[in-house]
Amino acid sequence: MLDLVNISVRVGRKVILEDVTLHQRAGEVLAICGANGAGKSTLLKAILGEVPATGTVRLNGHDVATARPDRLAPLRAVLPQDTEVAFAFTLGEIVAMGREAGDFATSPDIDRAALAAVGLSGRADEDFRTLSGGERQRGQLARALAQVWEPVAPTGPRWLILDEPVASLDLGHQLRVMRLARRFADAGGGVVAVMHDLNLSAMFADRIAFLLDGRLEAEGTPAEVMQAPILERAYGCRITLNATPPQGTWLLPQTCEDLPVRPGVDA
Ligand SMILES: Nc1ncnc2c1ncn2[C@@H]1O[C@H](COP(=O)(O)OP(=O)(O)OP(=O)(O)O)[C@@H](O)[C@H]1O
Ligand SMILES: [Mg+2]
């Protein structure tokens, strides 16, 4: 279980998150959506205990503000939005860092399996910095997967915390990565993924939360929240939804024109 209760984050006088309360069960994928600057990455950092926040975050009952890092590391892995690597590590070394941060230190087979899962088999000896943008993103995902390889630990479910996991991926790899996330949850783990792609969110997530200016604007199943008024508020533009999808895709924005006044942006 992941419980966020009354989470607020302020930097100086700037309010970045205000009073966000969310509860997520393991076995589910939660997509966090919303405009640039809405607070999505900050919310993930609050889940990880990486920003000073008021309120409470509990992961499997552990208060992340006070839990020992070595207790949390085997329980949750993160794919940050920005993943620059400054030194000349190989892809294999990056993935091994994830495995060693978890409790799989003696199982290098996991590295190979994680690389295979993201379509990077046979690439472990390459300098990470020479990989393409999408390959680096998938390599970092392999690192996170290797950290929480079994979706359920003896002490409880494990969690994947992903910030825009498909941002630089082609269509096929977007679907493969979302399927990985889905399978992780179906096997008993928990997934929280910041997403800009609403169709993928609707296809793969159990629940979607929309942030607007640091507040939780809406939260629910895709059918409950993929509605024009909610999306128009979240993104500040007029959106027409095509709600007659083929299998999988629920809703497709057809037009997107700026509203005269963009709620939450200009107001
Ligand atoms: N340490 C900080 N100091 C000042 N402002 C910050 C800080 N961290 C975040 N912010 C501000 O908080 C807002 C939310 O940032 P955040 O990175 O959470 O947005 P986001 O929803 O992830 O956006 P994007 O879709 O562009 O990634 C932004 O306006 C950002 O400038
Ligand atoms: Mg972000």
C-alpha cells in the first residue's frame, strides 16, 4: 500500500504541492498526469522522501521520512525524469547498480533478464553515454527493474516509481514498456508512473490522477476521469474526445485549441 496524506511542498513562498492525498494498492498502476509544472515530478520525489514535504507518505506501512534507506531500497526503484550519467559506465554496470541496491546482489542473471525485458540484450558492454536517447531511457528502466525484480518481496509488495518512462521511446517500445509496468502490477507489485500520453494512461493504468497547479484536480478510473471538462482544466485547452475506441484505446483527443483563458495557467 502507498498512502500519501496531506502532502504539501513549498520552496520559499512558492507552493509546489498543496494538500495532496492519494492511496494506492499494490497490484495497480497509477498514472500521474497534468501539465508541465503541475507538480508531478515533485510528487514522485515526495513519495521517495527526496523533498522536504509536510504530511505523511507511507510505503507498505513504512513512514518514508523516518524509515532507514536500506529498508526502502529493496522495496522501491525509481526512474527519474532526468538521468544524466557523468562517468564512463557501461550499460551493464548501470543495471548492476540497480540490482545491488535491491537485495539481489548475488544474482547477475537478473541483469541479463532486465536488459532483455527492455530489448537491450547483448548491449551490456557498451558505454552508456554512447547509447541513443531512447536506449538510455530503457537502460535506466532496466536498472530500476533489476532493483525490484520480483514484484513481491517476502516483506510485501515492491514498487516501481517511474517519471515519464516512455517520454523518448518509439511507439513499439512505449507499448512494451507499458506492458512491463502492467505485468509488474498484475504480479502483485505497485506502479506509479508520470505520464503525458493519455491514451497509454487510459490503456494501461487502473487509476489516473490529474494534478493542476500542485493540487489533485481529479482521480479515478480512466472511465471516470477521461472527460473533456477535466482534461480542459488540466491542460488549458479545448479538447474533443473520440470515445469510440478500438480495443484498448479508450479516448483520443481530436482537436486541441487554446481556451481564451487557460484555467490554472492564466487565471
Ligand atoms: N527546488 C525547487 N525550487 C523552486 N521551484 C521548484 C523546485 N522544484 C520544483 N519547482 C517548481 O515546481 C513546479 C513543479 O515542478 P515539477 O518538476 O514537479 O513539474 P512536473 O509536473 O513534473 O512538470 P513536467 O511535466 O514539465 O516534468 C515547477 O514550476 C517548478 O519550477
Ligand atoms: Mg516532471
